[in-house]
Amino acid sequence: MNTISYALERNPIIVSLTDESDLPKALKSEANIIILIQADICSLQSIVEHIRKTDKIVFVHMDLIKGLKRDESSIKFLAEHIGIDGIVTTHANLIRVAKNHNLLAIQRVFILDSASIEQGIKLINNANPDAVEILPGIAVPHIASKLGKVSQTIIAAGLINTMDEIKYILNNGARGVSSSSKKLWNSNLDL
């Protein structure tokens, strides 16, 4: 069982932190994983240091951090100087680079139609990330049978608004749910 799977076994909710002012609430949440989204490279060190004081795993969304280029030097900087645990990205080439720097990698895949499902599965199998984040997350139960073609941990994200939706998604194909909705971060799950 990989690190991401283990963290999701303990709590399947992942905090997607989109606003630095919500960091105290994220740190107090029961979530074991925090993904930094839309942070600024200037405040990244401080945010990661605060998260490091907890036992939470910290990921940086490579495609959405302000001031960060999507290249090998940025990943090396994040690994060696910022001290993150992993990255989230849509770019398969960055998955390989992250693994070369001993980082965990979550590949984000957008499902728009049947063709995007098949293309996404090919991308996942080629890049071999540790986990896959499917957007919109509400699609996961509808494509669960096709996701059997990948061995990675499945995370649902996007357009998930209620505990009932989370429970349905977790019972039908996903091991975790990533959310920026503060009301869902400490939700009590009775699956």
C-alpha cells in the first residue's frame, strides 16, 4: 500500500487549499493530505513549514501555483528546498520528473466524454503516477468500470458539494475525495 492509499484509508477527504487564509482550518481538519492550489511561490515555504508541523502530507499543484514554471528545475526546487511530499499535475512528463526526485505524483485527468476516458487511461498507464485525480469527481461512479484498467488510487475532485455525494463516490470507484469546500473538510463519514 503506497503512502497516498494509507493516508486515504485513515481519512478519504483531501483538503484542496485555494486560499492561504484557510490554512489554520486546513491544519485543524482531520484530513491527512493537503494539496496547495493557487498559492504564490513567495508564500509557499511558509505554508509548507506550517503543514510540516502536522503529520499531513503536502502536495503542490504544479499547474496552478503562481510564479512556478512547469519544469524539472521547479520540481527539484520544491523537493530540495521547500520540502513537499508530492505534486499534482496534468502533465505526464512532470510525473516522471517528480519520481526522479523521490516525490509522490498525482496525475489530474479531466473526463469530458467517452473518448477522454480512453485517452486518460492511456496517459495514466504511460506516466504511472501514484494516484489519479478525476475531474469532475461526480463522474467517477459513472466510469468506475473503465477505471478498473488502471492500478492507481483513484481520487475524485470537482463539483462535489454534499456528504451524500462523497459517500456515493467513495462507494463507487474512488478511494478519496479532494475538496476546496471547508464545510466538507471535517465531515464525519459513515460509509
